[in-house]
Amino acid sequence: MNAGVPAAVLPVDWDRPWLAPWRESGQRVAQAIHGGTAFHEALNAEPGAPRRFVPQSALPNGQAYEQFIFDSGTVPTRDNLHDFFNGLCWLRFPQTKAKLNELQAAQIAAAGVAPLRGPVRDALTVFDENAALLSAPEPLWDALLARQWRRLFVDLRPLWHQAQLLLFGHALLEKLVYPRKPVTAHVYRAQAAMNSIADLDVWLAQDLSAEKLAAKPFAPLPVLGVPGWWPENQNFSFYDDSLVFRPLQESRTTKNSGRAAGAT
């Protein structure tokens, strides 16, 4: 193994259920990195890479990251786990990532780069870093929005066989390399059926808009509570932890990526 490869990228367990959609490309890229290839070069070697990945040093001092991607069509990439998953997101969701970047660039053009992000830029960052996409029967949605955790995960547990949950945010994926019970996603409601990632990518890129995101259309979901995703939740006392599975009146607003409903 190349001594320059950061240890942070090495321990990815691709058998985790939430990594299944990312496994094929993720394993190829990781294998190249383990062989000594730089992160950006390993991503560029993937078939059909939608953007050219470049070293972080290509980003000029003082220029906004999102604006540079929009102007140059290239993605500055550091040799770390966070940017590894960001690159995988670009590979699997090229249209959605381009739409998010387009919306970010429009916000920068309208308001500049201020110390405090406006509601749209804030929501765009939350989505990009911490979103998950859920297609589920209506009773599951009602229970999720009401933070009725035992109803969601215990009473309605059989309905999860009809649900599809896909993690999108690259910071969320990074955090779940080391799974911890409080890790929480910002869930965005997906179309009725997610037949393939390619179809989902097309739909999502069309569905996202500044107006919709400004309304913060997210629901907090502690992802290790999902049936079949974590062995400990087979014991239903798992959901009695009120520091993670908080009732609605105690939930925080979803302002910070990964901090809603007990996320860390």
C-alpha cells in the first residue's frame, strides 16, 4: 500500500446496507487509491465521469468552491474520505449534482459570498452534505413527519418492505463509515418509485428548485433505526433513547447538516 494514502479511506465496509448503491464504483475507486493513485485521478478513471476532478490546489485562494466548479467544470478534490464520497456522488448523480451547483452559483451571483448563508444556500448545503431520499407508503411518511418513532419503526415495521431509502449526502456517507446511533439524515421525499439511480437522478434534478429548497423540505431520520440496517434495532428498546428519537416538540429546526433530531 502506498504510504501517502490516508488511512481514513481504508476502512469502508461495503457490506453495510446503506452503501449498497455506492459499492460498485466505490470499490473500484478505492482499489485504485489503495494502489497509490491520487483521489482525483482515481475518480477521473471511472467510465463516464461527468466532471473532471482536479487537485484541491487548483482552487484559487479566495474563490468560492461552488463558483469555481460552475465556471471551470472541474471539481477540486482533497485526498480524504469526505471528498471521496463527494466524487462518488458526482459519478452516480451527475445531473443532480450539476443542478445543485447551478443553484449555488445563482445564489452567489445574486448575493455574493456572505459570512452567513441565506435560506436557499443553507438548504442547498444541507441537501448536498446530508440528504437522504425516501420513497415510502403514506403511513410511514405521516409517522415520520409527526416524529412518532415507535409507530414508524415498530408498529409499521412491515411497511418498510415497500419503502426505498437512499443516502445521498457525502458527509452523511462519510459519518456512517463509523456508524453511531445519533447519526441523522435530512430526508427528502422522492418520487413514488426509484427504479434506478439514473432515473432518480433525472427526476431529482428536475424536482429541485430554489423555491422548494428555501422551504426546508426535510424530515430528520436517525438512519440506524431503519429496519434491516442495524442489528441492534431488532430489540425495540433501541427506540426508547429520547436523546436520539425525540418527540416533535423537542426537535430542533433543521438548520445544520447532520444536527437535526439528535444527529452529530
